Amino acid sequence: MTEITQVKAPAQFQRKTILIKKRLQYHYMALILLSVLLAFVVFGLEALWTVSKVVNENPYLMPLLDIIKEMAPLFAIKIAAYMVIVIIMSAVISHRMAGPIFKFEKSCATVAEGDLTHRVYLRRGDQLTDLQDNFNNMVGTINDVVKEYEKFRAEAALAGQGDKAEALSKKIAELMPKLKL
């Protein structure tokens, strides 16, 4: 296979929208949020169980339970603040995945229409850069194969087998009506 030399995108760009693929991003944000919430609940129950056990064994520490009960609203506010931070961080993290996925979906549609000169360029820091390189190499290789086909078709037409070459061209045009070499 032919290795394609990577040409960098003309200029770095910034996405203006954080939620590019909302369904995908909401799904991952919910998974992250539920994981963190579960961790808070498990830790909180473990802490309450430990404190209750200590207080039951040492009744003179009963005021400690009263102090914990008084601080419960403050703990709830802190947990809510942590959850907001988790939501924001999960949106940023999911954005780094959803942006490239969105770009690959658009690029696949472009290549499927026949533009074999199209390449994917992801932003610095995005995920899936290995996929970007493999995708660009794949499209470049397909482009090379199609160029060889065109060369073969031209030679076949000159050798008197123009009808077969023309039939093959029509078949390719049906499959990829907007083919660009």
C-alpha cells in the first residue's frame, strides 16, 4: 500500500459548539456523572457506617453525630458543586471525542460521494488521531488504485477495447457519481 504524506490543515480551527453530537455526549456525560455519584454514595454510606459503629462502641462520642447532622446541608451543597464540576468536565471530555466522530462521519460521506482527494484533519488535543492517519492513508491508497484504473481504462481504449472500458467507467460512475481524482 502507498503511504500518504500527511499535509497539515491550513489553519487551526476552534469548534464553537461544545455539544456537537448531543446524544452521544449526553450518554457519556450521564455515565461519568452516575459513576461519580455512585462513588459519593458508597463513600458516604461507608463513612456513616464507620462513625455509627464508633459512636455505638463509645457513647461519649454521641455529640459527634449531632455535629455531623448539623453539617449535612453543607455536605449536600459541596456534593452538588462537585457534580456541577463533573458535568462541565464530562462535557469537555466528551467534546474531544464527539468532534472527531462528527468529522469522520462527514468525511466518510464526502469520500462515499467520490471525493478521493478529501482528507481528515483533527484539532490538536482531539482523540482519534491514529484513526485520522489511517483514514487518510486508506483514502490515499484508494485514490492511487482509481488512478491506476483510469490509466488502464485509457490504455484499453487505445488498444481497441473502448466498449469494455466505457462500460466499466459507467459502472464506476453509478457507484460514485461525484468521483474526483
